[in-house]
Amino acid sequence: MSYDLNVTIDKSSGFCFGVVYAIDMAEDILDHEEYLYCLGDIVHNDEEVERLKAKGLRIIDHAKLGELQNEKVLIRAHGEAPSTYELALANNLTLIDASCPVVLKLQNRIKNSHDDKEQILIFGKHGHAEVIGLQGQTDGKAIVFQDLAELDHIELPNKFTLYSQTTKSTDKFYQIKEELLNRGYDLKANDTICRQVSNRYEELEEFVSHFNKIVFVSGKKSSNGKVLYDVCKKHNPNSYFISNVEELDQAWFEPNDKVGICGATSTPMWLMEKVKMALETY
């Protein structure tokens, strides 16, 4: 039996400009050189990382970075802490800096706040590459939290400055701001969420409403993917999260379903096209 699915890819999904910039930079170098080191996964998508590894990209961690001498190393879009640049100088490493301009601007703002002796709170994911880079601007003194409940166990000063990781939910940021103001804190809140990311929430709400089923494609490590998938699920309960074509399940679909495919800012368009081709064989 043929399911004859009508499948559409969301034109607004796929890489944000920061990721495109980093990947273009890596590919330009790998067109002329045998290999290039990259500090951490260039993007939180295993399929895309594997594609670039096949071209000669070598993913390393900070421990390995400390062992390298006289090499080129790509800094990905998430940005890095000042200590990484200091280490590169000491080890004669050439840094190819593909830090996203939005992240660099935020790092700069946080550094200025820290230099002005402000206590800084960062709404972000613990251990996330971008957040580590942001915290590094404050010599590790910023307080990072993913959820308000975490702050219940911390002695907060009466006055502080709030920032956000660039890929967090705008709604949640403003809820946190309101709650902290209600608790009586003297708060300076900076909405530092990337608009290319936050605009996708509204675009997705609109997109998912037109389909019987939604297939959301994202790497499991992508925090932006988790947020965007929640948007899909909220506005279309028949939404399914997959990281690769093998995770598709024909049992999710009915004959003649209208199926929408969308993804995170770290999801390559070629992967969504692969999913579309697979669905069209049902």
C-alpha cells in the first residue's frame, strides 16, 4: 500500500548565519589543506560533523588543544573563553575564529559589566560551549542557571545584571525577569537572545499549523533544537523528534497525510531533504 504523503520542508529551518559562517570557513580551508582542527563539535549535529570529518576536520577538546603546537584551530560559532586565546598564543596556534558576531557582542557586554563590578546572572545551559565562553568573560564569577528553582539555593545579592544565552526561549527569559522583579531584586535585564533564533518560534507556530504530522530533525545535543521542538509539540501535538532518517517510523503516518519537516539552527538542509525523500517512498 502506498501512503502517498504530501511532504513540505520549512524554508525557514536549517542553519543560522553563525553556523553557515563557521562551516563555510572550515570548508574553504579543507579545500586547500589536508586537515583542520576544530575545538569542539563545529555544530550540534552528528550527521553534519561526520560529513566534515570525512573532508579532514579533526574535532578536539580543550585537553588536546593544550598538547598542540604550531597548528591551525577553528573556533566554532559558540565562541570561547579568554583562556583559550591565551593558550593559543603560548602554543603558537593560529586560531581561525568563526565565533558568531551575536555571541561576540554578548561576550563583550558581559565583560564590560564584569569590569564595572556588576554581579552577573546568565540564563543558560550548564556546560554549553557558548555559556562556558560567556562565563569566561567574568573569570568564572557569573552565576549560571537553567531554571529559577536553582536560584532558591543561592544567596543572591540584592542588585545584579541578567543576561541570556543567545539560543534560549524569549518567553522563558521574560518570565524569569518578571519573577525576579516580583521577588524585589534590583535587576538590570538584558535580552540577548538572537533574533534569528527567536523569530523562528513564531515562524514555526505558523508552519506547523498547516500539517497533520510534523517531523522535527535535530541533533540530540542541540539546546536550540529542544526549545524549537517544544514549540512544534505545543502547536501541533503530532510532532516527532528524529536525529536521522533511520529513526523514522512509518506507523506515525496515515495515507495522504500532509507532513511538515522542520529543524534546529544546527540542522543541515541536506539532512531534511534526505528525510523528505525517505517519507516519499512510503
